[in-house]
Amino acid sequence: MADHGIDAAGADAVDGDGARPIITELRPGVTAELSDAVWSIAWSPSGRLAALCADGRVMVDQPDRVTRPMCGAPVAVAWADDGRVVVSDRQLGLVMAGGGDHRCHELPRARHVTAMGERVVAIGGTSVWSLHREVGRPPGLEDPPVLIDARCAELHGLAALTSSLVVVAGTKGVAVVDIALGVVDTRVEIDGAISVASSPTTDVVAIGDLGGSIHVLKVGDAEVGRELTGYVDHVRRLGWGDGGGWLVATADDELTCWPVVETGWPAEEPVCCVGHDDPITALAVGARHDLVVTGDAGGRLALWSLRVGDVPLHTVDLDGEITAAGWSGDGSRFAVGTVTGTLAVFDAVRGQLA
């Protein structure tokens, strides 16, 4: 196992009354040198790991389990279920593999792909694509895929709201799409939207745009919302952490966090965590706890607590630009990948109050 040079760079989180610090230990786990740059990382609900490389290969669970090239222009990977992965590809569309199933579904200019219970949902061009399969039905016997025009021009962002609702962000607007009914439920005019994230506990979504603004909206009521401004660069990465208690965003080398106040909206004043000398290229927010992972173009990985906004808890120097990051569903592990093909898995262990 490689020596990652983990540094403890600052104080750790505090408990609810602001008193004693909680120690977070960062332990290196599996390290692999894959065949090409790591484009995307996905964890299954049971904790299986998939890492997509730029050459179209997917590592599943362990370094010695790598698929043959699945496509030629891969973008992202997700788990269709606990035995199948699906890869979005700009040229082929969506490629599924595993469990005796290997098929390609047409989706022009495919981008993001995600799993929502019994559905696989993806975006490509102006369309939202959805495939539904009941548990127990053999592969190939699913209902036909549904294709919905979101009417937002080129789509860049996708986030799940419920088991049948998604929100998508495009260059000419943001739309809430009912994939069960196959219709656009709501559409809001926001130019240059490139990222979107939905709160796991409320009906609030955040949208980042090319102008450096974050639009926070209430689903179902486009008139209710607020705009967070102040960035000088595109807001490409967004997330909600700590059970929806924080909104997190990155732009250039800056990580910015807004605590959610009693009204359910992000506070007007953010907590800024500027901890990278190079542009931030990856973000992973712990949905179940207050931990955030960022990675930059120089290969530096930082682990943050949202409750300690001045310095990272730990930093790790990897061998190249960090291109992907993702937390496991239970929040105990995260994986990061680099442009050189390094994949590293870490355990984040929360200790006792000091």
C-alpha cells in the first residue's frame, strides 16, 4: 500500500454544545493503479465500489476485478442495482453490464447517470432518460425506457428529489421532471445553470450558474427562493451535507458552506474554507455527517468538518490532479481517483469526545 503522507492539519469537529472536540481519524485502505484516468466513482447501497476509467474500463470492488472497455467516450458510472453497473458515454449513450446483462441504450450526448431505487436516470443533450425495473424481473424485461424533453437546452446537472421526481439544470433553465408520468412538472428560467443539488430532508434545491451565483428554490413554488452571490467563478460543484444541515459549494480554489437555519433556508452569511492553492477539481459531501472531501488540480486531498471552517482536518498528497471523489452510503469510507489512474480508498473513523 502506498504511503499517502496524511497530515493532520487542524482541529476537529465539536459536539453540540460547542465544547469538546470529536476526533476524526483518516485511515488509508485499498490503493490501486488503474489503466487510465479515473473519471467517476460510485458506491452501491450495499457498499460495493465502482471506478470508471477514461479508457472505458470499470474497476468493481477490488483492483484485480476490472471489466473490458465498455465504451470509448465515458463520462460517469452508477450502480443500476447491486449486480450491474451503467456507464454514460457521449457517443454510445448508456452501457449496462453485469449479472448476465450487457446492453447499450441510445441517449445522445449522455452526461450524468444515477440510480433511484428501481430506476436508472440519466441526462443527455436536452433529454432526461429513465429506465424502470421491478425487483425480481430479469434483465431485458424492463418497461421500455422513457425519454423526456426538459426544455432547458443542453443539460449539465441532475439531482434526485423523490423516487419519481428529478431536478435538472441546463443552459436555458431548470426543470423538475416527473419521470413516472413522463412530463415536466415545473420549469424556472435561469440562464447558464451548470450544477444542481437537492436537500435530502426538505423540498429545497440549489442551482449553480456560470455567473458565480447559487439560486436556492423551493420545489413547487418558483416564487419562493433566494440568491447567494459573491463567487467570481463558475459554481460547478454543489452538495448538501450533515442530513441537509449545510449547503456546500466550490468555485476555483474556495470551499464555501452555508449552515441551514431554522427557517429551512441557508443562512445569508457563509462560512468560507479556503484551503487549496490550486483549483478544486472534485467534491464529495457526506450526506450523513459533517465531513466534506475536496481535491485539487495539484493532487492535494483535504478532509473538512463543516463545523470547523478555517482549516482541514487532514490533507493527503496524491500523484496527480484529483478527478473524482465519492462517499459510501453509510458515510464510513470515501474513494478518490486521479488523472494518473490512482484510486485510493480511505476510512473516516469518528472517535470519542476528547
